[in-house]
Amino acid sequence: MGEEDLIEKKEEPLEKAAEGEEKTGAETLSPGAELAELRDKYLRLYAEFENYKKRVQKDKEELLRYGNESLLYEILPVIDTLEMALKHSEDGVSEGLTEGVERTLREFQRVAEKFGLTTIPAAGRPFDPSVHHAMSQVERPDVEDKIVVEEFRKGYLFGDKVLRPSLVAVSRRPAENEKANLNTNETEEE
């Protein structure tokens, strides 16, 4: 048996199988229809692959953009603690220690800003529930309604994402002024 004999024997079962499929198949496709079907499958597969590539690229960009988020979130309590230490050391007992804490805090803030962490402005700004978390309301006749009057804990943004909202106190006009304003409005309408 030569090599040619083996090739012929291998082709025979394949040809018989193909003939059997054509004969037993319920529907036979013309070469043009089969080509159109294969082309359609190819186009669908190509489109799926392109969508996959786009999705992977988007995931990669987000990973690069927000990869340090958990690390920065864990650093926030350290920054808070240093800020509280500075606030409590204003009595001037140990200036050297205060200066060291200030330098450490500035360095932490510099590194955090380098990686995209920014503070959320709060005091004196209108209350924004997407970046501020209201802890209390304070009646203040000298301030407009829904203005942040006190910041209990700083909030931070990581890129364009809120990493931690600011904890704030929000102004509210005193109830007496509201009643007086309602009475004034009623007499103006009459």
C-alpha cells in the first residue's frame, strides 16, 4: 500500500459522509445560499469580536483611570486624623510636632492629588445631594436656604467620581420668618 492508496481511502469515507448528509438532510443549500449563510456568520462573528475589543478597551481604560481608588479610599482616614491633630494642636503647646504633622498632611495631600483625588468644596456653597451628605439642619436667618454652613468631614472626588461625600450641616430659615413671609404674601395677594 502506497501513500496514494491511503489518501484515496481517507477521501472515500469523507465523500460518502458528505453524500449521505446531502441525501439525508431535509434541506440542501445551493452553493450561493451556503456562501451567503457563511458570509452572514462571518459578519456576525466579526461584529461580536469588534464589540468585544471595544469592551476590553473600555475596561482597560477604566482600570487605569480608577485602579487606585481603593488605595486612596483607605488613605482618607489618615488624612482626616492628621487634620484633626492639627485642629486640636492650635493651642501652641508643641510647635515642632504641629509643624511635622502639617508637613506630613501636605505630603499626603500632594500625593493624593497627583493620583486624581480632589476635595469637594462645601462651606458656603449650595447643598448638592450628589456630593454632600446632610447630617443636620441649622436655622440661620443670615444665610439663604439650603446652603452648607458647616463641614463635619471633607468629601473627595476621584476623577469625576465621588469617592466620599462631604458630611455637612445645611442652613434653614427660622420658622418665624417663614410664617411672617407667608402672612406678607397673603396680604399682597388680596
